[in-house]
Amino acid sequence: MKPLKQTRSQPPQAAREDVIVFAVGGFKLAIAASVVKEIRGMEDLHAFALGGISAQISKLKYTLERNGTTYFVVDAAQHFLLPESHGARVMVLRNVPTGVLVDSTDRIMEISSLHALPRAFTHEERGWYRGLAVVNGAVVPVVNHNAFLNKTELEILRAGLERVRGVVTV
């Protein structure tokens, strides 16, 4: 009989990072402050309706036009498979045409380490989160901002907008 191989969990990444703590459906999450361009209310949002694409990517709820760019606003509760929530704030992300509808934003704070995800995270949630952080004594998932809309979804959306409206997005 072979001895059981012991595995060590990965040590936390020691880099300090500013994060924005936000809430969705009663759950606290965090996102790197450096990837958020703007936090805003619901004004100037347009209901997302683009033929069959609306049904394909049901987590999309709104679009936002800003300086010639169309931002696609993802309902964070649907994205994270959480109970329906009452989104009131939009975090517009930097360098991607994506906004995230959340219930509220709490604060910006510095975390001192990012812990690897436990093995219990086995499916799509492994892509949703970069790791876990301890915030005021509570464990909070730190979101992967590139997971809200993947490359394929963005290509479908860009092509749909170009075809329907003649709009080219960044």
C-alpha cells in the first residue's frame, strides 16, 4: 500500500491590493479597485434587447453608452447564480466593455493577501473568483473581472451590434 501523498494548500499571495467591497443578494464580494473605472447609479441605462442574443446571454440586463463605447451591463446575481436581488449601482469596468449591476458598494479597502480557492470550488465558480480575502474578520471572494463576459460572449455582442445598429464597440 502506498502512503497517502500529502498536499499543502498554496500560501496566500502577499501583494497588497485595494479592493472595492460590494453586495449582491445579501452576499459580500470584492473586486480589484484598479479594474473599476466608475461606480454609478441606474440613470442612462437602456434595457438590453438584441434579438436572439438576449435569450442566449440572459444575465445581460442593460447597455450603457459612454463616449462612443457600448458597455454591456451584467446582472451580478444572475452571473453568480444567487437569489434575485435589487441592483441599484453599476460598476463600469476598465479596459472591457462591461458593467456589473450590484445591490450596493460598501467601501474601498486594502487587502494584504489573496488566498487560493479551496478545492470545493470545482465548476464555473473557479473562473468567477481570483481567490479569497479576509475582510473585517469575514472571508470574501475576490471576483475575476474578466469572467463577467467571456471572449465568445463579447464577440457575439459586438457582431450583433454591428449587424443591427452599425455600432462598433471597443
